[in-house]
Amino acid sequence: MLAKVAHEVLVSRADYLEGELQGVTKHEYVAGVVYAMAGAQSVHNDIAGNSFAALHARLRGKPCRPYNSDTKVRVRLPNELRFYYPDVQVACHPNSPDQSFQDHPAIVFEVISESTRRTDEGEKREGYLALPSLENYLLVDTKSALVVGFRRTQQGFVREVYAGLDTVLALDAIDIQVPLREFYEGVAGGAR
């Protein structure tokens, strides 16, 4: 969840990136405005961790690699610059190891809840879908075994819904498949 800072002092890209390396609290950056990120519930962290683990296991030894929520994505739009911390991303052409962000993610996962839904389905979706490298944007629900995805096709992005623990998510861009059951493994209350 993003919490707007009390004042809207525009921050330069360089000052933002330096501050993120020095600070304890993570912030997202939208056109010079910095937003502090709130903590997440355990269910969110469980699903994000499971998603990273499932991707990591399947991508071992391949050129694409997953990154957790400590790595930002830089989104360059015609009139603004944004930095987001997705819950999980996969980059097949990663930036140099000394950078704290990725420019070319192929896959982006956001674990959504009621408090993040509007931003994840609106502003972030708009930004991520503008990335030329992006093949899949996936919104993973915390209340039930449900993933809403946006997959790039020759005609543009198409919306797809994956529901149920036995449903398999095919990520053709990185040549893997993951049953939703793995994303929701050990989730308190058991996602249905």
C-alpha cells in the first residue's frame, strides 16, 4: 500500500535513488513525488515469497532470473519517470548488478489486497504495460486462488483470469508453467 508523503516536494531521480540506498523505509517514485510504502500482511508476504520461490526453482540455469520486492522497476513514460517495487519480477535482460532497479522486466507480479487494488489495477498497470519488454503483468489475489493477468499478444495486451488451486499458469515468454497451488502454499486460511 502506498501512503502519500505529507508534502509534495519534487525529488530528483538521483536524490530518490540515493535515498533508497541509504534509507530503511522503501518508497515508490512517480514523476518526482515520493510515496512511502506501508508494511504488508503475512498473507501478502507468504504469496509473494511462494511466487518468487516457484519462479526461482524453474528458472535455475536459464538466462531469465526472478527478483523479489527489494528490486525496483524503472518505468519511463513520455512525460514522467516512475520507480515501483513489484512483489516479484522476472528479467531476461537484467541491468548491471550495481543498479538497484530493472529496466526490462518480462514478467511483473503484484500481490493485491483491498488497500492496493486501485493502484495495482490502475496506475501501476498503465505504467507496466507501457514497458516494451513486458510480456505478462499478473495480479495475484490474497483472498482466493485467483490471478488476473495481462498477456502481450500481437494485437496488444489481453486480460486473462486463472482461478482455482489446480489451475496452471503458463508463462510462455519465459517457458515455464506454475500451478496456482504453489503460489498459495501454506497460506493461512487456505486460499480457495
